[in-house]
Amino acid sequence: MKLDPVTTNPESYKVVFENDRVRVLEYKDKPGHLTTPHEHPNSVMYTLTTFSRRLHANGTTRDVEIVAGTTSWLPAQMHAGENIGQTDTHVIFVELKDDSEPTGSIGPQI
């Protein structure tokens, strides 16, 4: 990944586990926080808090609200994210180590 979120946004992303097959990231932010553009490989996302976000990719935006306890598949993608809600965001990403290229699509695919 050229735009590794742990490098581009170290205040929000932390590696909590890694081996040759997966990398597990913890993500935390506060209302109003905006990340810089970054990439994710194919991933599974598990939300620990309910939150609202605006996702930015390829000149488009999409607003999402995700409820705590939601588990979602995320195809490889590049985006920036903005906490537009009133609650902190706390998420776990299980990134698969494969050769997928980011599609540029945004979102969780719920």
C-alpha cells in the first residue's frame, strides 16, 4: 500500500496484530476529525461504537451511519473519512494480505 493509514494517520490507526495473512488495525477518532487520504486492502470491519462518517473518494462523498456491533466486508479502496457525528468512532479492521488494488469506491458494503 502506498498510502498506509498507519503512516498517513498515525494518531488514529494502530496495528494491534499482524502475521503473514492479516493485519488488524484499531481506529479511533473524535467528532470533527478528518483523515488524510489512505488505502485499505480487502478488509472486514467491526464497529465498536455507533458513528456517522462522510467518506471522500475520487471527487465524490458518501455519508454513512453505522451501528455498534456491525460487521462489514470492505473491498480494497482509497478514501479519506470525516467524523460528522456527535460520537467517537472506534473500529477494528482485519486487513487481508493479498494483491488487490484499491477500487476507489467508498463505503462500507453492508
